[in-house]
Amino acid sequence: MRYEGKPLVELDIRNSQPLIASILIKNYWLNKDVTIPEDVTQYQKDCEAGIFYDYFMKLNDIQDEDRCEFKVKLFAEVFFSKVSKRNTILKTQFIEKYPSAYEAICSIKGGLGSKDYNRFAIQLQNKEAQIIFDEVNMGLLNDGIPAFNIFDSILCLPEHKEIVMERLMKAFAVYDLTPTINYKNMPQEAATARKKDSMIQVMPILN
């Protein structure tokens, strides 16, 4: 993947969707005018450190090569599913680790039996698009800096890496978030992997 013959690099936010979900979760508790629960704060810290998925992967003995499929499964069962009394193993593990975060997610979905349970997924996607595309990607383009987003990552020329990094950190700082950002060259095989990983993004539509 190149821009005017020049190779691109990718800045990828670790645990991006769970991290952006923390905005919705924190707002839920703030709107109740209560102190944010400790497990919600820990949830944010784990996402910022980029270890959110790793905890559950280790708990379920999931290997690195199965990471993408596991992420899809976790999101399908916890973040994008209907609210029901039936608990899967992953859902139970999430509730035990982050009970208040799960309460917020279920409430935003509309509660038990809600037919509008996809509202959490929609809000999450809207917030992701606002941060990554509207604020960062379009801001860079408006400043004459070539930039292209693949969902939660930004592709740019190597000489613009630091600017893009700064814009990403600034955009998340608005929500009191400090993400971990990976940086790598963008060969064709990486693009294929990103396309595979984007399966997570379409889950709300399928549901």
C-alpha cells in the first residue's frame, strides 16, 4: 500500500473498541451522578494498557494466532448480544471482572429483553467514527497531511508519524483516555490481516 509511490505506515490503537466503549460506560455512571465504580476505572486502565483481551485469552487458554476470532466472539457475546439471563462462559468471566461495566452496557442496550439492544453497538460505532474519522483523519486531511483510516487505525507517510500520533493522543485526551498506540510498516500482508480483523466492525449490522 502506497501513496504517490511512497510506502505507508500504520498507527493502530490497542484494544481500541473496548477503550472507546469505556466512554459510554463512564458516561452512564456519570449521568447517574455517582462515583465511577472501581471496576470501571480498572476496565479503562486495562484497555489503555492494551491488556484487555490478553486477560480473557489467558483465562481461556487462547493462542495468539486465534486472537482475531476470539475478539469477534467476545464482542458478540458481551458487547453486541441481547440482554438475557443466559450467561456464556465469556459473559460470566466479564461480569466477574467488570460487573459495573457490564451493568452499564446492559442498561444502554435497553435492559432485559430489549429489541433495541443494538443501540450500544451503534453508539460505539458512532463514537469511533467521530474520534478516528471526523476529528483525527479529516483534521489531518484539512491540514494537507495524507491520512487514511482503516476503522481504528490511521495510515500515513513515515514523516508524518509523530503528527498523527499527537493528534490521536489529543483526540482521546478529550475523554481522559491515554491509549497505547502501535506503529508498524504497512506491507500488503498487514492490510489483509486488518481486513480480517474488521469482522468485528460488522457484527452489530449482522445482529
